[in-house]
Amino acid sequence: MDISALPRFPLATLPTPLDELPRLSEELGVRVLMKRDDLTGFALGGNKARKLEFIVADALEKHADVLVTSGGVQSNHTRMTAAAARKAGMDATLVLFGSPPSRVNGNLLLEEILDVEIVYSGSMDRNETERVAARVGEELRGQGRRPYHIPAGGYSVRGCIAYILAVGELLEQLKAQSIQPDAIVITTGSCGTHAGILAGIKFFADALGDGNLPVHGVTVSRSIEEGRARITQLVQDTGQFIERDLTLHESDIIIHGDYLGPGYASITPEARLAIQRVARLEGIFLDPVYTGKAMAGMIDLVQRGVLAPGATVVFWHTGGTPGIFGYPEQVVG
């Protein structure tokens, strides 16, 4: 299958830049490059734009008229799904964790501006929230609507394919600059992006020479065991769909669980410091839920020698900038 020929609904501004971070590199003693998927452009950017190009195209082919998905109150995925639905001429129903917050800000504010339906699950459990989303879809179908369900975070085969292509994009940029990276560091949340990058490394193994480019995921929401299972399953499903052998070995899936803190959407002191450090050294903003924790993880991996002195590391910035405005006291506290 020619995956680049799959139907797409244009959303993202591509390719996203691959930036040098010279001041951070000097402080850490490794060469840090940043893949700027915070600059995908659409609806204030983020990695979900790549995934939604394929997902929305599939929804349109199936004649859907409403996108249904779930996430946290400050979910980047729900914000971008709502905006993509509007651009495609569809409605969106977002099922969010818990109860309505006391303040409307950050991603939630943007969703209110988009005037999409927001349902609160009454639970902070992601599995229960997904069950509520499924019930909402059935209710919409009973009303004569044509809902298209998107798993939280865009965790799907089509979302995975988007990141296979993103790896191809990155490899072209590295080749053009004669850069041989030693590792990639990413946020591991719903696991779709992590799975897509690993699938991309398998897909483009010939371009990598020995095909060995470690991908270090920093989990921000799930246990290491659950993350491994989800990544394995999605890469397997994607390989079957595109009829390619993308088999992962156990050693391919590297997830670090030491940087989660109290849990999802709970900022850690290390993440706060990482956000401030990158902003003050490089003028780049990270967010408290996802990329701040991933950067804190990367810094610690360097300090502990897991990422060796002098290594070249690609930090994949998955976006999330609007989320900063949902946690002002925590980010500058």
C-alpha cells in the first residue's frame, strides 16, 4: 500500500521545522534538536493535526456528520478535533473527564468559541469516559445523526500512519543537514504518536542503515505495562492494514515512568522548571501536561547518562501550547 496516497483532509502546515537548541545543548552537554510539531499551524498547532488529516478524511468518506471523542478538560486532542470538525463542515461532541471546571480557559475556552457540544463524564477514569463517549455516539445515532468515533488522542491506525509519514519527513530533514541522531525523546500519552514513530522507524529502516534509532517515551498518563501493550497492538494493526512487516521487539519499546508525578495533568516541580528553562534559553513554550514532563524526563536522562554526553537527541515537540493558559499558577508558581 502507498500510504502517502491515502485520503487526507488538509489541516497541517508541513513540514514542521527541525530546530537546533544551542543554548540548551550547551547547558546539557548533548546536541538537542527539536521537531516542532507545535507549529503544525491549524487551530494553534500540535501533533493531532497530522492524525486528523487522515481521520477526518475517513469520516467524510463514511458520510459522518459529527465527530465524537474524549479527553481531559485541557485536552489538545479534543480542541483540535472540534476545530477540524468545523473546518470539515461537521459538528463535534466532546466527552471530557469529570465535571465542569470553575473556570473556562486554555483548550476549553477554544472549544467554547467553536460552539461544539461538551459532555462531562462525571468520572476521572479514562475508560469510563470512553464508555460514556460510546453511549453518546449511540444516542446520536438514535437521533438520526451519523457519528464517527475517534479514540482519545487519535489512537488509531490512520493516526499511526500519519506519524509513519512524519518519520519520513524527519529523516529527510536529518539527511539534508547530514545529522545522525542517537535518540528521539517523545511524550507517551494515548500512545498513538509513540507507536507511529516506532512504526515509521521500521517502515523506513533502509534509510536508517541499521534501523536502530532508540525512541524514549516519557509517560504522562499510563503505566509502562499499559503503554507497551497499546503500542504493540497499534503497530501490529497498522502493519496489517498497510500490508507491511512492522514487527516490534520488546527492546524497541522504551517507556520511562519516573516523571509522571501524582498523575495525568498534575504538574511536577521538574516539569515546571523544564518549561521555564526552555522558554528562557530558547524562547520555546512547553506545556505542563505533556511536553513539560517529557522535557523534564529528557534532562534527567541526560544527567543520569542514559543519553550519553555528546549524543545528538531529537526532542519531538507534540504541541499543547494552549494548555499553558489552563494552569497559570502551576506553571509560574
